[in-house]
Amino acid sequence: MTYTQLSTKHLLGIKYITLEDIELIFKTALEFKDVINRPIKKVPSLRDITIANVFFENSTRTRISFELAERRLSADVVNFAASSSSVSKGETLLDTVNNILAMKVDMVVMRHQAPGAHHFLSKHIDANIINAGDGTHEHPTQALLDAFSIQEKLGTVAGKKVVIVGDILHSRVALSNIFCLNKLGAEVMVCGPATLIPKYITSLGVRVEHDIKKALKWCDVANVLRIQLERQDIRYIPSLREYALYYGINKQLLQDIDKDIVIMHPGPINRGVELTSDVADSGQSIILDQVENGVAIRMAVLYLLAGKRSS
Ligand code: CP
């Protein structure tokens, strides 16, 4: 059966979409990747649509990537940063978003520090909502672009062994990746110090490994996460130096495992902590491919959700 529509009008998380949704997003992203590699990178698909990018947390890649995706689809775009808004005067999330929507906005791309903020909004507003990261919960477009990049590099995701390394406890990227990779049929492992791996994680069908060398020997792909310095409310690790010593991936470690694995990182990288520069910038790394694919994936998500506006 060929699917031409998503099963949902919002993208709240990978948990809430189907394998068919993911496959349709990938197929559409492939077409948009062609478009953005042409001399004229714009298509008129969202010409009558207005999109608000509402960011309550900092972002470089996701915010710019969404804005580029929106402009390449010819949408009208408004940007909102909480730090320079009336949120600082005590306005609630719902009031803020309702005021933006009163200006005839059709879609809201939001990053918010509270897990579940997007679910809450989806029950109260009519616009399509796209989760650009909600606290430690989900970051669905990151997982989609990660899996799409694996498929592009290795031909398929099904059957591949992917280890997610690092701060799993605080990572929305980890959770969305686990949901996405499981749906696509990959084998998933998480690796890191015990304090940064939540106890429930095995219930999601993933393996746990604390020895980075064993994890790298096992995998085809290592998706290496950032140590979230801003969320270390207690000392989960003795120091960054010690973390780098036990879990940092360097050239020597890759030579020792004697296997050509793919290195990924969602960014921003703490260079010298999770990855040394000679690994981050090596031929094994597809970090900049991930960023490039992010625009095509976000174009696909916006385009397909816009198609659900009248349903
Ligand atoms: N990968 C990612 O979400 O990066 P930003 O925080 O810069 O958007």
C-alpha cells in the first residue's frame, strides 16, 4: 500500500507516529534534497501558509534549519524568542501562543523546556504543532534526520547496530532516536556511565553497555551525544576530564577497534569531551551530512503536515 498522507496533524514525538509516516517523510525528504541542490532552491508548496518558530530554549541548528526549510517552501515566517518577549512579564504559554495564532498563523514550530508542552498546546489550539525539542522528552526531527542520514550512508537502517553514547538521562535526542530506530528495525544499544543511563531504558528494547570499546566494536554506527552541562543539577560525573578519559572517542580508540564505523553527533559538540576534533572532522564522521539532511527532513515534515490542515 502506498501512503500519501501522515497519520497525524501534529509532530509531537516519534512515539506517536507510525513506520509508514517515517517512510513517507523519508521519501518526501529525498525529493526535497534534490530541490535544495538545484540552483533555484525554492518551491511554492507552502505559499499561503504562515509558520511561527517559537523558541523558549536556545538553538542554532534546529532554528536555522526550520527557517530555511520554511523559506524554501515559500512559507511566510515569523520568529519568536522567549528571551526578548512578554513571557518575561509573566504571560502564560497558552496566552503567548494564542496571541501569535490570532495573527493568522497556521503552523507552530516550538522548542520548550517543559516535557509535554506540545501535547498541552495540541489540545487547545487548531494550528499544526511541530516539536523542535521539549525538555528531556523528544526531539523528533533530529531523530528523523539521524535515521535518514544512516539510511543514506549505509543503504538501510533495518538490521544495523546503532550505539547511542553519552548523556542518555537528559537527552531528548536519545529517546526520539530509540523510538525511530526501533520502528525502522535497527538494533539499539546505549553506552555511558551508569549515572547517565536511566533505569527504565531496557524497557524500551535497547541493550546497555558501560564499556565504550565493547560498544564501538559491536556497532555499525555510533551516535555520540553532548554532555548537557546546563542540565547537570547534581554531579552525575566527577569531571568532564574524567568523562573524556572513559567515554571520549578519539582516533586511537577507533584504530584499536579496527572496524570502520560511522560517527554521528547531533551537535553542539563539546570538542575534546565527547569527540576529539580528529574524529569529529574525519572521513568516518557524517555530522555535517546530518545538518544538511535536516533541512530536507524539515521541509518534508512541514509539507506533509500542511497537507493535513483540512483533515
Ligand atoms: N541538534 C540540535 O538540536 O541543535 P540545536 O540545539 O543547536 O538546535
